[in-house]
Amino acid sequence: MNLLHLADLHLGKRVNGFDLLPDQRYILEQVLDLCTAHNVQAVALAGDIYDTALPPAAAVLLLDWFLTELAHRNIPVLAIAGNHDSAERLDYAAGLLSNQQVYLAGQFTSAPRRVILQDEFGELTFDLLPFVRPATVRHCLPDADIRDEDSAIAAALGPLPTAGERRVLIAHQMVLGGGSLPTCSGSESVAADVNVGTVQAVDAARFTGYLYTALGHIHRPQQVGCPTVRYAGSPLCYSLDESGAQKSAVLVHIGANGAEPELLPLRPLHAMRHLTGPLNQLTAADTVTDAEDYIWATLTDPVPRPDAMAVLRAAYPNAMKLDYAPGGALDTGSDAIQQAAQLRTMSFDELFARFFEKMHGRTLTPEETAALAQLRQEAGL
């Protein structure tokens, strides 16, 4: 069977005030073309189908169109709720939709929803496990020994596949591979999974025996521990720190005894790019390319201009963000969590001095330092 693994559609998403529904429609049309070109026989949607629990009507209509197009192609859909979805709303009409080979798992009850499809090798079983928290599993399985997220998922899954079983898991969780967290971006709620220095995550070893584990929740496509436990990633860049990232869908070739994933590149309607340099240089007619792209600009001008965003948008109408790094002093590669921990250890004077240097490209003079100290005293800080 050829399975197309998608995740984190986030239909209805807005980034810096920009409505991405046209971009999402464009990418879903591309997905349909991939289904035709690669003889896709089933599609997995591994959670975060919508961006919010109460998605706008246009996002609901877009999903309706996409599922209808897949049904017309006689392609089964296996979808689960993610942490952004309303599990109860996603379950609406799930029984009726099953008749059209659209299998939805919104709420967790006591076990994953099980769907059996046929391919040239016989039965292929899909376990659909929606996003769950330990408290949810504990409520449904009161006799299970649940101490953390890892033990909760172990209890929720139940017995793992045995030798000879052909089973695929679809899940939406934070998963550790070899003790390491997956690579994340600013658009993912990783901070919610870090509690007092302890990562609440699931060990990829919990999925031993599955031919393939289709994961959602992390927006960067990557394997976790082994090639057959994989995050599809989001089909579009949903965070400015993903600028320039190559997005893809995962085509999974499932055979009699194993699975081989293959990444199929996706091309966005508007790329998300990060530009750095003086404003006049970035907006010069001979340097502007792909003007409709989503732009994050870091200006290196020594003095900020009050009309900078207006000038930038005259050249790039979809400019999303503007910041400054005088002299080109960029700091974009640091890990966000490490940066936050470092900032918490700095004094007010250190923080202000760092901010001043970033904005003006120089350190405070002794006179400015004395003036700052006087202002702090007057303000009672």
C-alpha cells in the first residue's frame, strides 16, 4: 500500500495577521496531485487538522472540500485529533463519514480506533490514537499504572503488534528518539511539554512492532529514533523561524513485512523568507525578487526609520515582520529555551545594556549608564 502521511494542516491559521487559507488550499490541491501521481491508496492526517478548537467557517469548508475530493478518488482517510483540535467536534458525523471511507478519531475512550484496510498483501490495520494527556487516559483506564505521558501512551495503546501482524499507528504526541527531543520551531508549543526541567514525552520504543508510526505535533519533518517512526511536519511554514524550510509530505511504501518512507517536496504559494541588510538595499528595484513572498526583514541600518515597514511593504506587500540588528549583529541560531534561561539570570542593567547595544550597535557611555541608574532610582526599580 502507498500511504500518504500528512500532519499539522492547521486549517484557518493566521501568521502575523495574514490569513493563510489561500496558501492552504493551494497546498492541498498539490497533495491531491501527488495522490494521483503516486497511486496513493490511503491518506493519514496525524492531528492538528484545524488551528483552533473553533475554526472559522472557511476552514471547515476547506476540509470538507479536501475530504470530498479524496472520497471521489476512492482514497480512504485516517484522521485523528491533535492538541489544537476539538476532539468532540471532530467526532461529529464520524459514523456517517465511515461509509465514505473517512475514519475520524477525535475523543479517546479506552483504546485507539482500529480500522482495517485491504492491500495486495492482505489486511493492514491502522490504530488511530488521538492526542491524549495522562489525565484523559487515567480517567478512561482507572486501573492502569499511569505516572507520566510515556506510561499513559503505553496504557492507551494496549498490546503492541506481534510477529506477523501488519499494523500502522497514527498518533499526535511529543516523542523522544534515543533520549533526544525532536527538532522544533517557534510555532510549536514545546514550552508546554517542559515542566521544571523535565520533558514530558513518549519514548519511541513504545511503538515497537508497528510497520510505521505516523506522527503529528512537530512542524519540522524528521524521523524519531528510526526511519519508520516519523513526523511528517506541517505542509507550510507557520512560524517565521521556519523561513526557508523545505516542506514535504511522506509517501510510505508499506509491504508485506516493512515500510519505506519517501519525502515528496511541497511548493508553497508564497515562500516564507528572512532577509537581512539595509532597508534601501533590500527594497532596491534590482534586488527585489518574488515580491509576493512572506518576508521577515532584519534591518542593519544604524538608525531605525519610522516608515520602515511602509517602505518594505511597498516592495514586498506580504512583509510580516521587521526587526533591527545594527551592524549585522544577528542572533538567530540560539535555542529559544536556552536563551530564555540565560535572560532570567541577567540583571536589569545587563538586560538594558544588551537591548541598547542591539538597537544602536554600540555600548552605553558612562554618562548614559549614570542616567539609567538615576531613572531607575526615581522609578523605584
